[in-house]
Amino acid sequence: MSAQPPAPPSDLTLRPAQADDADFLLELRRATMTEHLLRAGEPTDEDAHRARLLHRYDAAQVICIDGAPAGLLKAHRSDAEWFVEQVQIAPALQGRGIGEQVLRALLRTAAAEALPVALHVLKGNPAKRLYDRLGFEVVGEDDRQFHMRIAPRAPAETEAERMSDKD
């Protein structure tokens, strides 16, 4: 029996969030964030959840499996970096590598643009382990969250060329 989690679905897609996704995304936020927000002493009332959901809604993408909503990626690009506002996967689908697959795709995009990726994660949120595994480093913190960043990675062939130039 394998100790590996199930492989992420190959039929994973992203699509821009629409107004009619708000109910799903609000329920997703409640289900995935309330515990962590309570631990951090942050508000968890309806207005607080709704305000956080609507913040940068233009950058929200619904993660879909077989066309059905499964999560949220909210990330936006500036001239200096990509910033991940939120990654949330439906609790029934967590542990299958979906968040990792979505973040790796974003990291590939950022690397192609030679941009770092930054994010904040609440202290005590188990998602930090994923970010550590992907190579994010803590570059700062405050009383409730870690500030993390990963430098852009060179494409494999560029890295191979650099290694052969050293010979």
C-alpha cells in the first residue's frame, strides 16, 4: 500500500470567477478558513468573510475538476512579482495535490517572466508545509502570519547550460 497521496486530477482547469460563483466561494472560504482565522484572532462573521472574498475578485480563478468548482486561486501580477492572495481547496478534495498542481503552474508562469512569487499564510495553517515544500522561504512575519517568497527559477535547459559553462 502506497503512502503517497492520490495523484492530482488530470482534468483540472482554471476559469475566471464570475458573479454567480460568489455563493460557492463564500462557502468555500467559510469551510477552509474559519478555523485558522479564529486561531489568529481574526473576525469570522459574514461581513468579514464577504469582504475578504470580494477583495481582488478580479484576480479570482475558480479551480475546476471535470468542470465542477473545486477551489479558488486568487493571484495577481505586478511589475515586480506575482502575489498569491488566496488558495482554497474544498475540504473533501484536500490532500490530492490540487493546490500543489495549481501553484506549480503559477510558479512556471512566474519563472518564464523572471518574477518572484510572494504570499502570506496564517500561523498554524497547515498550508505552510506545502509552501515550504515548493521552496517558498519566510522573509518576514507579524503576530498572525508568515510572509513568504520564492525567487524565480531558471528553466531546466538554462540551468543545464549554466552547469556546462562551468566545465
